Amino acid sequence: MDASTPGGTERRMPGEAGLVFNVSMLLTETLGSRRRYELESAEFRYDEGRTPVEGSVRLTHTDGAILAEAWLTLEVEEICGRCLEPFEQALMVELQEEFWPGSHPLRREPEEIPDGREGFPITDSLLDLQEALRQYVEMNRPMQPICRPDCAGAGAATAPDAAAVTESTETPVDHRWAALEELRREVR
């Protein structure tokens, strides 16, 4: 089944155009009409570079808008919070957003987004997922990324054993805390 029939699936070509969809026909069809796309190596512009995106996108014609639902996987470059080395962080993004046309698809008259509704713009009948995906990627990035679960952190290979350090060195006590230190020793 191709994308021109409701509920059809279309394979998207690699590249930046993989995240831009022409919805001119979908906007003129009945409410509930759908298109489904499978993305293979679509390019997502992120920070200063580009990263491939794979997954599926479903577009549904709603009351004056297009509901975009996407299940995507991609990798973004992060800096490990422990060892401070760069690494590729795999992300799975589940996106659900409304996109609104700036004008009616047949009459070409300007249209406003109804009060109480939000969404992203459809420009010249093109629905571009770039900005919505960027926002979802930011929400899905870990607050403290870690390159691997067993990462010991920066300088772990050259750091002395912690147990040996506590046995061999006794930190001098600030004279202002001497009374509390003596009380701590008595309680032991």
C-alpha cells in the first residue's frame, strides 16, 4: 500500500528531507485520514552537526490540523558526567504534536490557531519535524549522561586505593573542632 491511500506506508529517502512531509493532500481529505512513513537514515540537525534518525511517523488529519505521532531512535553526542569523555548517547523519542497550517489548503485564506490550542506551523503545505524533534530530544537527554554503567570516572586508573589513603593519612583537625573530635573518639 502506498502513502497516497489512507493508512498507507511510504519509505522515506535518507537525508534532511526525511523529516519534512508534504501534507497538502492530507489537509484536503476527510478527518481521520492518515499517512504512515518509515524513516531510514533521515538526517536530524542537532547542535552543530547532523545525526541519522530511524523509526516511524504517523500523520493524522484532525479538525484543521495534522497530528504527528513519531517513534524515533537516534544518537546524540554527550560528555560523560564521570570521565568527561565524549560518547554517543542512544535516545528513543516518542513524539506527539499538532501542526497547524498558516492558511486554508484550498481557499489559501490565512488561518489562526484556535484559542487554547498549541502547535507547530505548517509552512507552504510542508510539515517539518525538526523543531519538534529538537525539543523532544532535549527533554529526553539524561541530566547526567554516563558513557557506560561501570565508568569509574576521570583519573580512576591513576587514583590511589581509597582504603589505603584513609589508613595511611590522618587529616589534621582544625583546632576549633578539637572538642567535637575528642567527643567523637570517646563515643567510639
